Amino acid sequence: MTDAETAAQLTAWFGPTVARTLTTAAQRAAAHRIHRMIADTAGGAVATMWMVGMNPHLGDQAPFDVIADGRGRDVEAAARGYLNGATT
């Protein structure tokens, strides 16, 4: 998938305002990968809400914002914890 295709998919999932916060191809790729990881298990709507909701494992920041801050690996770890049923 090209960066343009990834950006288009992110815009479809999150809307143009949210998608524009990711300014690098690496950030867009991380957001896409993490969204797909959650969507494949819990569904697309759950993945979208998880990505924009406040997350206690990320300092009460939205995963999308944490990715924009360059901390995609932290979000990926939080996503794995979510999928494995971690609650604390």
C-alpha cells in the first residue's frame, strides 16, 4: 500500500481533520497497522473508537495523538495489551 493509499484509508476511518495530524509516512503507517490489528479482532468501529479515545496506558492521551507525537511503539504495545485483555 502506498502512502497516498494509507492516507486515504485513514481519512475514511477518522475524517480529514484527524488524519491530517499524522504528518509523516511512518506515523500514517503505524496508525494504519494498529487500526487493522484491532479491527481484525474487534471490528472496525471498535478500532476507530479505540484510536481516538483517551487511553490510561498512554497517559490518558488518545492513541492517535500519541502516534502523532512519534510514539507509535507505545501505542502498538497498548493495542496488544488491549487485545490480550489487559485492564491495568
